[in-house]
Amino acid sequence: MRNKKYMFLLAGVLLTGSACKKFVDINQDPNNPTTAQLTLLLPSTEISMAGNMYQLNSGTSTIMQQTMWSTSISRYQQQGTDYANSWDGFYSQTLNDLESIISTGTSSQQWGYVAIAKFEKAYLYSLMVDMWGDIPYSEAENGAVTTSPPLEKGDAIYEKLLLMIDDGIADAGKVTTTTLVPSTSDVFYAGTKASWIAMANSLKLKMYNQIRLVDPARSATAIKTLIAGSLISTNALDFTFKFGSGQNPNNRHPWHRVEYQSAKTFYQNQFFMDLLFNNDDPRLRNFIYRQTATAGLNNSTNSNGYYGRNPGDGTAAPADLARRAEFGVYPAGGLYDNSPINNLTAANLYLTNTGATATPKVVAVTDGTGAGVIPFITNAMVKFIRAEAALTLATGDDARAYFSDGVTASLSSVSAFAVANNGTAIPAASITGLVAKLLAQYDAATPAGKLNLVMTQKYIATYGNGMETYNDYRRTGLPVLRDLLSPLSTFPLRLYYSQTELSANTSFGANAGAIQVAQQVTPVFWDK
């Protein structure tokens, strides 16, 4: 894997979070930047961005009932420490270094580095607007002059980011070769220009679809232009971060690290497991690994091993570390579940026991590769975005065809990933069969039902990226989630700011506490 040589950097990011804010400073001389530094700095930003995602991804995946990292967050109760490491790490590490690349690269006319840095910056800032709403932006990386950067409105930042992406595309156009940077300097695409352009256009597609409720005419026009151009169109073009399999230093997926290599933190969400099980979805064997064959809710011994927690369950955890269902082979790089499922019926055509000859086991440090992924923007996501836009904005795309392509892309991607990580391929007949079943449901559905199918399948396909499912839910209200057993608050429309930021940034003023509380009930600008 091309990013292995940089994975030693990632170990520090994941181990210490925001405590390692200066982990690349030993390679920097701010008074004498050089091109050689860019070859080190660019991959370090890509690695730190993924490393700093742990809290953010885990928390939003909990809100969206795909896993359960925190009981409080599962009950919609937020704290200022929930996402503090992600927030602090993005600003003090990733974005700070991206600014250095853009500044140094512009001065030295290293346009490939500048282009990639702008694309990465636009992606990360747009995601932060989606999560927190109003955030520091223009003055955020000007610490020598501005120690308390003011909050800027999310809609204004979005406009600047859309222009930044266009600027990045123009910068990439100044590079006459097919690679923007040396392959060893880019973790995502090995410097390939065409791949980065496809990513940039796909990011714009995602953003314009995100704001479709605010200005549908503008979104429709922009999307019609984008779908006529270069987008992520194959799984090989996925904008996905790939973790390593090493343990010394440890560069494995953070979900693998906390569940397979230390005391367990997570429960798997009962809603998500039930959704896949009840819909005969073969991805369940890839997403979830059962440590026992019979464990069920309330530590019972008369179920099928898919033992998790219902959303909003605030009861104390029993002594069940050896019984909980765990992260599987995708996306965390854990074990593939090839054990028989004891309550399948003849109605199960795609989630079956064919070839299931293993025996469940309690996961150990040496189990799984840990070489998981975070799927930032994938081919499947792009297909589902095009289907959603066709249904809601009349963009001219065939929504049915892109719905079908999105499901196929997800199943194929998960299958290929499993094979590469000691798992088992999803049979081709299961892929085509499940797609055909879903298309029959689509054809029989009302317009609202069609959108529900699209968003539910996107929700499944986006497993491993809680941020995007959180975005989709606030925009569409889909899929329909399970009612919480014991909620402590209302569904959070924004995430809480880092408590460190609230305490240190005087721009929040005397109303910092009120601003924090308002995050829970204040929609982001595109959530109408």
C-alpha cells in the first residue's frame, strides 16, 4: 500500500490526539520554506486529517445509530470534550500545515501541491461547517496576529470554499504532467491529476446537493454542469483514507485499536444490525463480527449473536466484553464473520449460511489486519447523490439507474475489501440479486418511498463515515431511525464546540455558555 511509509506519523496522531499538535515541526523552518518540505508536509496533512477524525466519526456514527461509542451521545447529550481533540487537531495541525503548503507552494510555484492542499482544505472546512455551523475561518490560521479568531457564518464560508475548489482546479491546470506531485507525497491518489480533479468536482457535487434546500435552482444548475464533467465514477477513484496493518508503531484503524487491541469501548448499535439482518443484506457479515453465536439483548443466550445496544439505552454495562458483537472486516480491518447464523430462514437469499464453517471467538490483539478505511467521498456516495438530486431537483439523471449503481458499487467495494483482508467475497449472484430486489421495491414505491430507499441504501453504504450520514439525515430526515429508549435531550442539529476553544477564544465573549447550548437546537444554514 502506497501510504505505508508515512504510517509512522499516524501512530502519534492516533495515540495522543491533539497532544501532538507539533509533530511535524521538526521538519519545518518557517523562515526558510523549501520544496523538499512540501514532500513531507502534504502527506502529513492527509494523515493528520484522518487521525483527528476519531472522535468526530465515532460520535456522529453514534448519533446516527450505526454504532455506540458513548452512552451520553447515544442519548443526545453533548459535552464540550466530546469532539475537542478533533476540533483542536484540525485547527492546530491539519489546517495549519495546509496553510503552510498553500503559502510556500504559491511562492515557489509548486502548483500541484497548492492544488491538492486547496482541495483538502475545502473538504475539511466544508465538513467542519456541516458539523459545527459557524466556525473560525479567515483568521483561524493567523495565530501570530489573531489569537482569538472570530466565528464566521457557515454559508459565507461555503461560498469561499466553492471558489477555492475552482482555484485549485485552475492551479492543477498549470501542471503539464499527469501527476501533480510525486507519488510518494500523496497518500490518497499518488499524485494523479485526473483523480484529484474528479475528487474536487465530486466535492462540489456533494456541497451543491447539501445546499439544495436553500437554493434549489442554483443547486440544480450547478449539478447539471458537474454531472457532465469528471466525477468519481469507479471504486478505484474513491477518496478514501487507508490505514496500515503495523503494530510497532501502531497505524491501524482506530476502531480496530480500541476494540481488538485494548479494553473495549463500543457497542454495536442494535438498530443498524437489525436493519441489515431484516433486509437480508450480506454486508452484515462484513460490517459486524459476532464473538458468540447465541448472545442477544440483555445478555440473553437465545439469540443469534448480534448482541448490541439499542439507541438511547442508558443502563450500566454488564460484564459482557466477551459477548458483544464487534466491528468486522469493513471498515475497521477486523475479522470477517464466517460463522453460521442460527435463525436464518428459507427466505434469506443473500445473507445465508452457505460456506459458513467458522466458529465465533472472542477477538484478540492478533485478530484482523487493522488495515481499515475511512470512506470520505466514494463512488457509491456520488451515485446516491446523483439519484437524490435527480429525484428532488430534476437534474436529468436517471434516478433509478444511479440508485442501482450506488448499491452495486457499495456491495462490490465491501466485497473486494473483505477479500483483501482475509475475508470472503460476496457472491456475484448475491450482489445482482439484492440489487434486483431493491429495484423491484423502488419501482413499486411512491416518490417519497423512492427517496427513502435511496437514502437508506446510502446510509448503509456510508458505514464508516458518520459525518456524512449525519449530514444526510439532517437534510432529508432519512432513514427513519429508532426511537431512543431514554433520551436526555433533543436530536442535536449541530455539534458542541471544543471546550478548549470556548475557554481560550475571547471572540465567544461572555455568552460562550449560551452559544454552546444553542448548538443543540440551531440548524446549520443548509438545514431548512
